[in-house]
Amino acid sequence: MTGDHDGDLDVAQAAAQLAALEGDRAALADRLVQPWWWDASLGFLLFAVLGSYSLHNSWVTVGVAVAAAAGLGGLVAAYQRITGTWWDARKVGPVQAQVRRAMRWWLAAYAVLLVLGCLAEYQLDWRGAMVGVGAVLGTACGLLSRWVSRAYVAGLRAGL
Amino acid sequence: MTAVAPRFDAVIHPPPRLQICGLLAAVDTMEFAAVRDQVGVSDSVLSKHVKQLEEAGYVAVRKATIASRQRTSLALTRAGRAAFTAHVAELRRITEGL
């Protein structure tokens, strides 16, 4: 990179600065991927909340939801402590459109499965249906979290 | 970034500040210590550059006490993102012939 001067950049200096910026983004990408247990924990929290519906006890569900919210806060804090960063791939970074599209599909699938699970659990009285839905959505949530990180990091490594 | 009007920015141009903006542009927030490690400068040097970016309205500094430790996080403001994007566009314009 070049020294501190005003506006008289030549082609070589500008190219060097662009290359340095791309190098910095690649180096940053190396620290952004969370450990595997982070995604597993996220998926488990969702599974716990949805699975608790099968107990047919509002107090248990509320208690599990509160504990899951606290767990989510802990995961956010852990991520920030581990990586020193926080980012929302829908709003910043190189794959915003891709992630927003994936999130729309995720929310649609989540809503459909949630409704179907609740119908099965409460209307058809299929005990344990929400455990199954929780397992499917929890696993999908963990995998989606992993995918978002991978896509984000790949986007950073691909350059400016 | 290519749809932005290229504009050289003298505040962002010095290498450490360009690096800081480049890192912050890729995330929502980044802790001071993480930026320092990535840029490879001392606390005091980073503070000086951050101060200049903050005075230009390009960087927001947030301090929080977590578990009795003070943590400082940095974020690019909207103006900072726009200025950085325009500066990178200017670098691209200059290097177009390469």
C-alpha cells in the first residue's frame, strides 16, 4: 500500500490498494466461520422450543422459550467473543441477495411445517408430531446457519 | 460497488484507514481488538485513525461493559459505507486500463 498523500494515485498504487483490500477480506473470512457446535446449538434451541409443544403444557413451552431466548443470547455473545465481529448477511457483505432469497424460502417452509405440525399435534392428536417438526426444522436451521456462513466467507474470498 | 460514482476520499485514502474501512465494510460491527489484530497496528495508532474516521462521520464507536470488561466495537456509518464504496470505485476506475 502507499503512503499518506492526497489524491495523486497512480495506476500501480491503486492496484496495490485494491489487492491489499482483497487480501484483508480473505484474511477476515478466515476468522468468521463459527465452530460446528454453534450451528448444532442453534438448531437444538429451535428443536427444544418446537418439541416442547408436544408436552401440551403452556407453562413448559413458555419456560423452554425463555430458556431458548437466553441460549440464543449466549450464542450471539459467544460468536462475538470468538470472532470479534457480528454481521447480518442479509444487510452487509457480498451475498446479501442470495441470503435474503434463502431466508424467504426458509421462512415459508418454516411456516408451512409449523402449521402442519400444529394441526397434526392439536387437531389430529398425533402426539409427538411437533417433536418431529422440531427435529426437521432444527436440523434445517443449523444447516442453514452453516450454509450462510460458508456462502458469506466464499463471497469475501472471491474479492471486492 | 460498480454502480457507485467514483470519488477519491482523502480521509479514507491512507493505508491503515483504508484497511479499517475495508474490514468494517464486510461486517456490521467489529471489536477494536479484532480490527487491531487484522490491521497489525498498535492500540494507539488504531485509536488515532479511528478518531479521524469518527470525526469524519465514517465510523461509529460503541463502548460496552460486559462481565466487568470494557469492550469497544466499531462500525461503519451509512456515510462511511458510501464514502468507502465510492473510494473503491475510484481505485477501480484508475486501474481500469490494467
